[in-house]
Amino acid sequence: MEIEELLRELGFKEYEIKVYKALLFLVSATPREIAKEAKVPQTKVYGILEELKKNGLVSISPGKPVLYNIVPLETGLLSLVKNNQKKWEEIEKTVEELSKSIGKKRYSTKIALYEGWDVIRKIIVDDIKNSEKEILRFMRFGKIDEEIFSEMEKAINRGVEVKIIGVYKKEREHVIEKYKRIGCKIAFVNLDTLTLVRENIFDSNIVHIDFSEPGENKYITPKGTLLVRVNDPSTAQFFKDRFDLLFQNSKKY
């Protein structure tokens, strides 16, 4: 990374970059000399030098005229980089805390509607992560979403039971096998295909009703376009009882 690129990343503006680079070359100089080397109006150089001094990048030698000295990079610029790193770590922590706080409020809503696969994927992943006992899913066994698949595997590894109801297709058996290998319990219904509405139940507390638009290839999982998320144990229990009855009477894999 070039010095100009680094300084831009740290928030320096063009004149500030020119002044700092000029002083790097001159090492010690008057504002007039710096302005000439940097090709920056001298009237602007004074304010820029004061800002650099405040950030610990420049020091002053009193006298007539006053000399501005570059602070060694390992002392000045490196220190600024570390301070910025610390600041962004604090900002990142604040954002994470806000996200958790807002997330709790959002997920406490009894009924919520989400649109667009990127958003829906995030909701599914979050509810899988928060599941402690059981996940019940209707699936087409189409193309695997790696993020969701990974979270399901993690859930199973921490003791969550995952049951899936789907439609068996010989050409999709390699996909079904992947779910089987991570510990999913699988059953099949006697249909040509699942409906465009799928249900998922998490810990008998949360229900997803997923309205999906079919893709060009019927064996590729359609991207969910609309998700209704219901956070209500009574409603979840109703859907769970229906799922359990269907699972019990379906052919196991």
C-alpha cells in the first residue's frame, strides 16, 4: 500500500496528504518551504500543520522562523493507525450491541413479514442459531444454501434434533445424503412436488411460513420471496403437531 492510499484510508484530504508527504521529504522546514514543496497555498498550510501536530505527526521547533519537524513514522503515523484501529473496534462493538438490542425487539414481534432472499436467509440463520431443542423443516432438497446448511450442522452438533419432510427424487439423492450425513432425520411425502408454501418450526416457539417463487429449474431451490415469521408458542405447537403427524406417517429415509 502506497503512503497516499494509507493516508486516504486514515481520512486525510488531498492537501493534507501533500503537506505530510512534503514534510516527509524535507524532514524539517518552515511553512513557506513546506507550501512550496507541497504546491499548496501557504494560507492553508498553517491550519494543516496544526492539525498534523494535534494528531502527533508533526512537532515544532520554536524560533524565528518556526520549524515544523516530521515525527518518525513508527512513533507518529503508526500510533495514529493504532488509535484508528481501536476506534473502529469500539465502533464495531457498539454496532454489535445495537444490533443485538434491536434484534431482540424485532424478534419479539408476534407476527413479522420479511421480503427478499438475503433478508430471509438472515432470519432463518438467526432462528437456527437460537434453537435449543428442535427444528422442523419442509424442504425441496434443491440447491444447498451453504450458510443455512452450516448452521443446521452446528445446531445438530450442540444437541438440537432436526427433522425434515420432503419429496424424494432419485436425481436429488446426493443432496438428501448430505443432510442425512450431518444427522438430519428425513421423511418423504407422496407428492410430485412440495407446494410453494413451506413451514419451518423452531423449538415449538417460532413458525416460518415461506412463500417461494419457483426457479427456472424445478430441482433448484426457489429463492424465498416472502416470509411470515410468527413468534407464538400456541401457534407453533399447532404447526408442530401437524408436522409430527405427517412425519410419523411418512416413509423414512
